[in-house]
Amino acid sequence: MNTISQQAPATLSTKRKLPSELNILLVLIGISLTFELLGWILQGQSFLLNPQRLSIMILQVSVIGIIAIGVTQVIISGGIDLSSGSIVGATAMIAMSFAQIGTFDRALYPGLTDLPVVVPVAIGLIVGAICGGINGALISYTRIPPFIATLGMMVTARGFAKWYTKGQPISFPTDSFAALGKGMTPVLIFLAVAVVMHVVLRYTRYGKFTYAIGANAQAARVTGIDVERHTVKIYAIAGLLSALAGIVVAARGLTAQAGMGQMYELDAIAMAVIGGVSLSGGRGSVLGTCIGMVIFGVIISGFTFLRLDAYYQEMLKGLIIVAAVVADVYRQKKRVKKA
């Protein structure tokens, strides 16, 4: 166990992390300057020097960025999570139902007021962690492939979200709950999550085990790591972060609907892969995912800035995801040749 815990960060992350992230940062700069140039040529205005546009872009991607951080550790461990978007919808509905104004009938319960914000937030996070834990347990103890296990959770969670209120939206949250989505609060929540998870993955035994499992699960098991138990933890944390994203998006929109979070899982995976997280496992970082998130946001915001029709944007988004995966495969082949 000591061998894995001491060597995994050095061989899997520390040595190659900085050049990889620098390359991704250069890509971000190149894409940003391209949109800036096109902005002056086609629109006669700056793309980068518009604070309102940039703040809107950061707000839009910060919620998915929370999910992407959870997905990052899943992919590093050699797995995949397709249930993130559905967990967002389910937990948004559940949390909002406990955060409504007039939770208690004051005529029947004169001593009770609306629930404090910690109650709906805690309930939502617990539900998300349970959903993620179920994913991890299925993968670990039944040997179901992660794609199938999380696909099943994706369908189940979405169906639960629709059943929970018979398809009806839930609105009118308390002021304290709504405050979670006001202004730049979602961005601050994302930054807090990013810092915590960066420290956890880089400097703790949890992170070292995660990289070790992604690099070679059998070797990790031989050295004494409880791979099955750790995998459950990884997916539970991913589910918890998806739930946090659901709470934030519900608070920001002041409503919860069963359809919330659709396609968020693919956007989150794209952010992680663009940020250098390897789909084969064992490589990647939270910092890289954060840069990938900004790249993703710049591209989508840039398309809107250039007034590209929405359906073209969707097609190009799909091409970006495919291109990111192809680039990851190319990087893996290149490393194998060097080895």
C-alpha cells in the first residue's frame, strides 16, 4: 500500500501534469484570441473586453463545472458517469420541495416556520450521494460496466423526478434557499468545490488511491487497496456534487423541473476530457478540468456572440466532444510509443 501511495502521484500526475495543463492553457488563449479577432471582423466589437458577457459565460458553465469536477475523479479511476444530469433533476425537485415558502401551515402549526436552508440542502446532498453510492456498488459488487450501471441510474433518476410531482414544476423557494443562486454565488460555490477537490486528489490518500485504481485496478488491489469500497466512495462523491449542482441551478432559476440537467453529463465529460483527463483512467487533474470548463464556455459563448444558430451550436458541440476524445486517444497512443 505504501508503494502505491508514494509512487502514484509522481508517476501518474506530478511529472506530466504541468506541461499538460500549460498546453491546455495555450489552447484556451488561442481560442479566445480567435473569437476576439472574429468579433472585430464580423461584429465590429470585442469578445473578451465585455465584462457582462464574460460574467454570464462563467455563471453558465460554473454549475456544470461542479458536476465536471465529480466526473473528473470518476474518469481518473477508470469509470464513467452518465447519471449526473438526471441526478441534477431529481435532487433539484426534492430540495425545492423542502425549501418552499409556507412549508408548514401556520394555522395548524403556529410554532413552526419555514425550514432553514440547511434542511433542503442536506436532504438533496444525501439523495445525490445515495444515487452515486448505488452506482458505485453496482459497478463494484456486481461487475456491471460503469456505462450500463450509470445509464440505468440516468433513466431511473429522471423517471423519479417526473413521478415526484407528477411532472409539475416546484417554485417559490424561501429567500435563504434562493440566495444560493443569486449573483456570483454559484461561481463561489464552484471555486470552493474546485479547491477542496484539487487538494483531496493531489495531496490525500483518497486521491492517490483514485489514481492508482485508474492506472491499474488489479495492481492496486494486490497492494492492499480496497478497490470496491473506494469505487463506491468515488461515485458517491460524484453523486453528491451532481446534487449540489441541482440545488444551485434550482435556486438560481427559483424553480425546479423534472427536465433540469438534461445533457449536463455529456457537457461535464467534455469539460473533463478537454481538460486533459484520460478516458483510459489514471491521468488528469481538477485544474485541467477547470481550464477545460473555461474553454467549453468560451466556445459556446463565442458561437452565440457570432450569432450562430442554436442547432448549429448543438452540432458543433457534438463535434467538440468527439474531437476531445480523438485527441485523448492520440495522446494515449503517443505515450505508448514513447514507453
